[in-house]
Amino acid sequence: MANTKYGIYKDMDKYKDVDAEEILKTLTEEELEQLAEELDPDNESLPASDRQKEHTKKQPTGPFDRQHLVEFLEKKAKEEKDWDDKVPYKAGEKRGKVYAAKTQESAKNVDLNIKLDADWEHALEEASEEDLVDLAGILGLHGMLNQEQFEAAQRNEKLLDDQGGFQGIAKFSLPKSAPEDQKNDTDVAASIKLLQGNDASLKALNLNNILNMSLEQLKNICGTLEVNTQLRELLMANTRLNDQVAKVLGEALKKNKTLTSLNVESNFITQVGVNAIMQAMRNNTTLTELRIANQNCQMGQKLEREIADILEANTTLLKFGFAFEHAGPRVQAHDAILRNIETVRKGRVNSSK
């Protein structure tokens, strides 16, 4: 109502303080009924019978009889006069545009001699088999190659015949099975003892993809970071780590002064756990790499803004693995990380002088 630039809204400011309830009390029954007929609430979830008032005044003449209705409509249609034709009808005369089938030229008459620029001709003449395969991929012509032809091109083996065409035709071939990931055989119990003993030999601990660790073991690993001064890298991706463990980890990161790399991606951490870890980054000044992406829920715009604000306050993080869904926090976090990287670069340059 405050917009006074256009049409009917020009003089509407004087009505903004009017009480609608007081106006309705002054209306008569006929006026209220007329108002109800004109108003139609825009709510698609309501059925039509509730969105619009019944306007039929005539009383029903009897029960519904489909056969009687069809006969009435047929009789009424026959009694009505047809529209007058602008062009009089004449028997045997075709009216309108006459359809004519399109003639297709023979493929033999199509000129396939495509002329390219001299630069393109020279580039294609000098292209190797691998270059042609890459070009086919860029143009979306993967169907022209089978797996053996593609791999031969990657090995720089002969792939073209004397006429410059690919040898053989594209055919079905079973895909080669990729080797399975090696099982992580890290001894969890022994690693916990080394962490608790602050053993200097344990600088990096890789627990990725170990799914049989208990909740108590996960808490012990994270809790020992409060006093451990030797561990530099901790990898705990896909270990079923949850919010309870994340809270313990967050408290430990507030006191830890040696850990530089932490990976807890692909776990069961929610907004609560991510927030606990990120709040620790307000005090932590040693961690340079933190990866917390691919959790079991969406973080939301509020938490993303909080994370971006924390990254702006943090001056040590150089790598941050997290999938922002909103553009504003994403740009803010990117600028903060880029600032930290530039600070490190300038310090390295100054120290070398």
C-alpha cells in the first residue's frame, strides 16, 4: 500500500489504518452476501465447493436422468442453425490448402566434402590417435569407440588404419572390473594406547572406512587430542562418527596445539556436530586443513552463515572441505580461505628475502 507510483495504489495510504472488522460490522446481510460472492480465496488446497459459494438459485426439477439429458442436448443441437460458410460448399471441391508430401533427396546427392579452415586442416593432420580420441569425447561421439580402442589410444598404440579411420566397429565388450579398495587394517586399540601415551612415533593416524569401531573408542580417540602433542594428521572419514563424538572432538580441538589436518567426511554428523567442530575453530590456531563434507543431513542457511563468519575470524585454515548450498556463505568462505593462503604466501616470500 505504500507504493504511490501506479494507478489504484496512488491514494491507498489513507486506508492502511482502517479496521476491517469495524467495516464488516456496519454492513447489512445483503451486502455481506454480495461481498462473499465476489471474494474467492486463492487456496488450491481447498476444494472448489469451499473456495467459491454456490450461485445456483433454481431448485432442482427432479433426479438426474442421463438418458433424458442426452436426448435433450441432441434435440437442442439439431434445432440450432449451423454457421454460415463464408465460401459456399460445393460437392467434390477441395477446400483449403492441399497437402503435398515432402520429397527427400537421395543420400547420394548430398555433398559430404566438408571444407575446413587451413588452421583446422593442419591441426587434424598433425593430430595423434590420442588427440582424435579426446576430440571424439569432447564432441560426444563416445559411441564410435569401444573400450579396447579407447585404451589403445591412451597407450599410444596404433589405432587408425591406412585411410585414417578407426579399425573395427564399435561393439559390446564387458567392462573390466576395478580393483577393490584395500581394507584398512589399522589396529584401533593399539593406536588409542599410543595416543594416550603421547608416543612420538605416531604422527599420522588413518582410520578411514573402519566401520567396527565402538562409540567409546571414537570418543577416546577424539578425547586424547586434548593432551596429545605429537599427532599431526587424523583421518576419520566414513567411520560412523556421530554428534556425540563430534562434541568431544570440538572440545579437544579448542585445547589441541599440534594437529594440522583433520578429515571427518562421510559420517553421521548433523548440524549440532558440525557446529561443535566449527566453534572450536574460533580458538584453534594450528589446524590448516579441515574436511567435514558429505554428512547425513542438510546444514541450512543459518549454519552456513555461521560457518562463513567463523572462517573469516580464523587465520590458519588453508583447506576447507564443505559443500555450501547457498551462494552468499560460499563466496564469504572462499574469500576467507583465499586470504589465509595469500597471508602464508607473503610470509614465505618475506622470509626468503
